[in-house]
Amino acid sequence: MRDTSVFFLALAAVFAVTMMGTTLPTPLYPIYQAEMGFSQLVITVIFAAYAVGVIAALIVTGAWSDQIGRRPMLALGLVLSAASAACFLMADGLSLLLVGRLLSGFSAGIFTGTATVAVVEMAPLAWQGRATLIATAANMGGLGFGPFLAGCLAEYLAWPLHLCFIVDLLAIAAALGVVTLAPETAERPARPRLTVRRPSVPREVIGVFVPAAIAGFAGFAVLGLFTAVAPAVVGSILGYDNHALTGAIVFGVFIGSIVGQSLQGRLPEAARLPVGCLGLIVGMAGVIAAIATASLTGLILGGLVAGAGQGAAFRAGMGAITAASPIRQRAEVASTFFVVAYVAISIPVMGLGAMAARFGLASAGISFAAMVSVLAAVSALLLIRRPRTPNMARR
């Protein structure tokens, strides 16, 4: 059998590059605000356009890679990512920023499912037990590295609104080369059918799905909070005007998520999702205290703990609903789970922007963090009250 370890790692890197491009604008939002006169509400709308693109791509193209192959869909995602970077390079106002974020969302929506499956399918025998975790780490690691890279480039080098997107385009070109050379892993039908996948949850899965989806919603709302609003919190509330610092704080949240996902497998199955919820509650308590006291250390620690809780809850929830779903409906249920997750980084974050305009950023941030804590607590209570069944969670 052909050794696929090189392509396995290369496709994981392609996954990371694509997801990195989706979060590059995070530390740049204060610069856009200063140069283009945007309010915090406009910034959250720009951010939320990304989630709209992700959800649309998940629903429309979620099953297409099974029909036409992984490589064509990965190539399409990379082309859309390059188009997004080009929009940001040329942006001189709101319109191109919105288009760029929407295209970025399309790209991420395609990659979320397709690249995960492609990496797992490409894994050599020795790596198969860790393939899903590596794919997830590439996803979250790329999302976290984007703000860190853009923040460092903006803080220490020239062209703060352009250089990171030039670097991104160069990385995308290399990624396209990898996808072109990589072998196809999907068994394509003779007559492909490009259908739209309608998100749905079988009745027998609802009892498992609801608490997992609530916890997933809360966890992704945390990611939305940090990637959309952390720059404003760091600058306006904490008083630090350093783009690299902002990027590092956001990066820490995603590193926490990777750690949470990797460690949750060591817990008993029934404890994985509740422990993730507890991490979200504790982390958000730290964020509330950090905003109230203008503490940088508190924000960093709160973000790390909340990220770990998000990662543990996300992986445990996905494992639980996958184990509970009929084999032929697992893709549909997973798609529904991701749709719920990405709704969490659009509508609540826009609500946060509206609250910030009305009541101030500090009050809005504290209220948002409290809402996340309540959702995590509700999920944990539902889990405690639900009768225990076999395969409650899965690694």
C-alpha cells in the first residue's frame, strides 16, 4: 500500500492554512474602526457575515464531496479563500469587507466537513487512532494562529491592513499545489448528484442532541466573543494598544480548545460533556471578573479555561450525537450540529454589538459572558436529569 503519511500531514496543513485565513481580520478590526469610522455594531456585522457564509456552505455543499470527490471541493474552498483575501487587500469601505467575510465563510463551510474527512481518510494505519484529533487540531489551530499572525505583522511590520493577506495568498498557492498532487480518497458515484442537505435530527436522537447542541452553542459563542470583540475589550477596557497582544489572547482561546479536546478522552464518558460545560462556566466567570476589574491576566486565564471547556464540550457532544445517530443519518445530524454552532457566532455576537452601542462594551461583554454560563449550566442540568444510556459519548 502507498505511504500516505506525507499527504496526510500536508492536507492537515492545508486545512490549517484555510482556517487561518478566516480569522486574520480579528486584530485588525480596531484599525478598520479608526480608519473607516465603523461602530462596534458594524464590526460585529462584518464578523457575522462569515457565519452566514459557513452555514450556507454547510447546507448547500455538505454532501458534495461524496459525489464529486474531496480534491475538487478542497480546491474550490481554496479559491474562495483566495478571493476573500483579495477582497480584503482591495477594501476601502464596508462593501468589500462584507463580501470578503462572506467568501471566507463559504470557504470555511466547505473545509469544515470536507477537509476533516479527507485528512481522516488519508491517515496511514499508524495514525488512524489520532486522525480525527489531528484534523480538529488543524482546524482550531489554524483559526487561532490567524489572529496571532495578523496581529504580529500589523504591530511590527509595514502595511498593517495588507501584509497578512499577501502572506495568506502565498500560503494558499502552496496549499493548492498540495491539493493538486494529493490522491483522491472518495469513491465517487458514476452519476454524481449535487443535492442540498437539509439539516435534521431523528426523533430518537433529540434527547442526546439537545444538551450537546446547547453546550456547542455556548462554546461557539465564546469563540465568537473573542474573535469579534476581544480587540475592542483589550483596547477600550484594558487599555492595551498592541495588535500582537490581541492576537495572542485569541490564539490562547483556540489552544485551550485543542487541549480540552485532547484531554477529554481521559475522562469517563458520562463526565466529558458536563466537565466541558463546567469549564465554560468557570472560564466565563473569569472573563466577567476580568472585564469588571480591567484585568489582562484574568482575561487571558478566562479565555484559556473557556477555550478548554469549549473544546471538551464540542468533542464530547459530537461524539455523543454521532454514537446515537443511525449510520445513514449521521452526516445530516452532524451538519445540523455545525449549523447550530455557527448560528452561535453570528446572531448572539450581533446582539452583543447592539448592546455595546446602547449600554457600553463592558456591560454588554459581562451580559454576554453570563448568558454563555447560563446556557452551559442548562446543558449540564439536562445531562444530569437525562436517563443514562449506553454510548452516551464517544471518543
